[in-house]
Amino acid sequence: MTANLPDKTRLCSLADIPEGGSKGFNYDGRKLFAVKQRGKIYLYQNSCPHLGIPLEWVEDQFLDSSGCMIQCANHGALFVIETGKCVAGPCNGRALIPLNFHIDDGNIVIST
Ligand code: FES
């Protein structure tokens, strides 16, 4: 039950991330972001493989204009939402670093 978990492991409620949208987090000294697509959650470190800097320029905006790809605002690298793999841009062939998590009672919980 979520109520018994230390607060530290709970990232947010599923409802905090809009369908087809994304959200950034500062979690335990790390920058992360989550994407929700067709009800599924994808969670990555907010660090572009190109320069190791955060991807977004605008808060909580990690997707391209179509909403179908993760996009780094710095130099336009595009990443597959489901895998984090970069398919266009200066870090083509590299990938975002995923984080392990599970869903517990409607909450995203980081797996430690
Ligand atoms: S820092 Fe992300 S594409 Fe350059």
C-alpha cells in the first residue's frame, strides 16, 4: 500500500501527467521526466546523451509538436518514446537512460 511507503519513493500520481503529455521532476537530487502515451508511462533521466544536459526549455515539455517523439530542445534530437532511442540529431543511435518504476494504487513509484 502506498500509505506505507516512504514518501521518497513516490514520484507522483498517474493523474498528474496528462494523456499524450510529459512532466519533469526533481527527484532525490536527480532530474527525471515521464511521458504518458495511450495510458502507459515511460520514465527517463532528464539528460540528453548529446551533452548531458536537460532536454527541455519549457517546463514539462519534452515532446515534439506532433506529440509522437521525445525531443531535446537544445539541438532537436528526437527519441522514440517507448525505448528512449535517439533516431535523429547529434546523438543518433544513443539512448536516454530509463528508470525502473511500478504503479501502486494510481501512483508512480520509483523502484530502488
Ligand atoms: S543537448 Fe540534446 S541534442 Fe544537443
